[in-house]
Amino acid sequence: MFDFIMTDEQKKLRDEAREFTRWVPRDMILAMDSETIQFPHEYLREAGKRNLLGIRIPRKYGGRGLGWVDDGIVAEEVGVASYSLACLWGVGADIVCEAICVFGSEELKQEVVVPLLRGEVYAAEGLTEPRGGSDFFGATTTARKDGSDWIINGQKRFIVGAEGADWFLVYAVTNPSAPPHQRMTAFMVPRTSGVESKYIYGLMGVRGGGAGRVIFKDVRVPERYALNGINNGFEVFVRMMIPERLGTAAMTVGSVRPAIEIATRYTSRRKAFGQIISNFQAVGFKVADSALLLDAARSMVYTTALAIDSGKAHPGRIRRMVSQSKKFVTETAWEIANNCMQVVGGIGYTNVFPLERIVRDIRLSMIWVGTNEIMQMIIQNEWYKEYDKVLSKEPVRDVESDAANAGQQEEKVYE
Ligand SMILES: Cc1cc2nc3c(=O)[nH]c(=O)nc-3n(C[C@H](O)[C@H](O)[C@H](O)COP(=O)(O)OP(=O)(O)OC[C@H]3O[C@@H](n4cnc5c(N)ncnc54)[C@H](O)[C@@H]3O)c2cc1C
């Protein structure tokens, strides 16, 4: 985040997050990328010890009780060390803990949130299924009532942290004949009998973060583990879009930041045709454009965070801004990472520099927590609704009628 708009407390928070990012052992990053480590327990324990999990979660459950701007500040810094670590950091403490704090019982807050924020347990989020992730309502995982319990059957796919998770936030169909919005329930499922995770994917990037398949075979959970009651999972899903997508945007800014620093250092020293290559505009402009794009991306995250923290923006506006941030930042980060690799030349494509890992890692950002095509759909929906309900009702000026031939109504053909 930009330091000139941070308060002194926010600068302190950023410095704590930076200190934590400096702590991350190099061996951990390399072992995760080579998948010698499949779930970095040590990282989460350390984050918990430093009270850097759950930035927006109330203090009484072990969080910091701060806002979205603060969360964005920490997420950016956490993203610097590795995207895979940042994904884990965000899913458990930022997403699942928020779901429990907003929609769960006091018992779940004590049993899951408190130890999770200490870094002692982990909770993953399971929406995506083998048959598809974008079509949330098409889920085939079911929960059937049995006495006062529910019996869950089904599979979830590509679940970050599945390998090390003690708990899973699982969306299951509880009322198949109801309209889509009233069909699903969000359950907190402990790793209990009938739950099996499999670390089976040969991922391009974000390796070592436990992303796996989770199978639920006749898993019995008490009804009190449902978040927001039975058949009300859609509300949980909608609320979780914000931490999933704004969190992703913020950490993606951090993860691509080192690429620009590496490219700037390299191009300031490397010579070709007897000159430092940053003197060639084809090179220097790519680095300059990358700096420009990073600032634009960061501005978008900051503005969206402010909109949420203000409590004044309409929920539809927030959904649009969050989706815009996710789409813009992740596509921008992809462009930046590729620009940076390009100006470093052949050696940038090797593991002598971490640019190739950054490129592999951040490619995920355009796919997960809702693909960018799904972001586009949300932006389209929300923009047209907002125009119809708000903007069209209070035009600042009728600019359309300022055209020289504006009065030629017969030329304004719409059908
Ligand atoms: C490493 C990794 C980690 C992940 N972590 C998690 C996790 O922790 N929890 C979790 O639940 N999921 C997770 N995911 C899953 C991820 O969120 C999904 O892969 C994603 O939502 C897309 O779902 P899908 O792969 O089934 O693709 P599909 O839904 O089959 O989509 C395929 C393509 O079709 C497009 N498409 C689909 N519908 C439309 C439409 N209506 N309009 C336009 N285009 C459309 C999509 O944009 C995409 O390009 C992870 C994925 C990966 C790879």
C-alpha cells in the first residue's frame, strides 16, 4: 500500500508484516516449490505467534479487529515472500474465520477461530467440485438429515490447504428441489471419519500449499456446525466473495512487486551493444509501464478497501469494485510479471532468478476464487443495475443532448 496515505499505526502494522516476510526461510519457499513440503505448518504457527492472522477478525477471538485497508496492507506484504504462502494465509484466517465470525455459533468461534488465529489449526474452504467451480449452484455434494445430524457425501477439488486442514468449510446441497439460492448449506466439517484428502495435482505454481482433493464419505456433522442455518449457504457464499477476491487482489500486488525490483536491478546493470540495457526504451519503457501498472493496481485495491471500510457504499457497488479489483489487478500482475521476465532475457526464464516462479504462481490469480470471466459477469450485472437504479436517475448534465444533431430523434434507432 502507499506509505504516504498510511497512518502511523498502519506503517507499524506494515513493518510487522515486512518483518514476518523477512523471517520466511528461503528453504521453506524452495521446499514448497519442489513439493518436499506439502503443507507449511511452521509458517502458520509463526504467523499466529506474531498475531498476523485474522487482521479483520475481532480481538476477542485473537484477531486484530482492524479494517480492510489494514488487511490489504498486510496481504500485500505477505504476498511478497510467496504466493502459495499468501493463499494459505488468506484462506484460513481471512475467509473461513470471517464466515464463522459472521455466521457461526460461539462454540465454533472458540473451537475453530481462536486456535486457527494462534496458528495451531487450519481450515480450508471447499466450493469447487470435479464437475465445475464457476457454477456454484450446480454443486453435487449433498447433506442428508439424520436425526439431529447431517450426513455429507461428495467431493471437492483444488482445495488450498486441504492437506493440512483440521476443518473444512463445505457447501452442500440440503434441499435439492428448492430454487438455487435456497438449496445449499455451508457446514464446518472437522477432519473426522469419512473425510479424506489427496495431494494429487501436479500444479504449475502455488505448490506446497496443500492444494488437494477432499472426499466426504458418509461424514456425520451436527446441525450446529451449519453456518447461517440450513439452506442459507448462499448468503455465506456471497459474503465470502469479498475476502476471497479483494484478498487475492491485495496479495497479488505484493507477489508481483519483487519482479519489478529484480527487473529494475538487472536492467540497470546488464549491458548490450556497449550500453546499459535500461537505456533502450524497449527495455526501460517495459519496466516503467510495470511500475505504472503496479501503482494503478494498488490504487484500485486501496480504493475498494476504503469503500468497504466506509460502510457507505451500496453492496452492489462493493461487489462490482471487488470484482473489478480482482480482474484488473490479476491481469495487470500477469502483464507485469511477463514484462519483467522479458527484459531479463534468457536468464529470467531459468531458476537463477525467481521470476519464473512468480510467473507460474500468479497465473493462478486469474483462475481461482472465481475466474476473471466470472468477475466480468458480475461487473456487467452490477454496472447495468447501478446505472438503471442510481446513475440514470440523477444525471449531472444531459450530455447526450449536447450533440449538434441531438434532436434528430428519427436517427436514434434502437430496434
Ligand atoms: C491451485 C488452485 C487452488 C484452488 N483453491 C481453491 C480453494 O481453496 N477452494 C475452492 O473451492 N476452489 C479452489 N480452486 C478452484 C478454482 O476456484 C476453480 O478452478 C475456478 O473457480 C474455476 O472452476 P473450474 O476449474 O471448475 O472451471 P469451470 O467452471 O469449468 O470453467 C472453465 C472455463 O469456463 C469459463 N466459464 C464458466 N462459466 C462461465 C460463464 N457463465 N461465462 C463465461 N465463462 C464461463 C471459466 O471462466 C473458465 O475459463 C483452486 C484452483 C486451483 C487451480
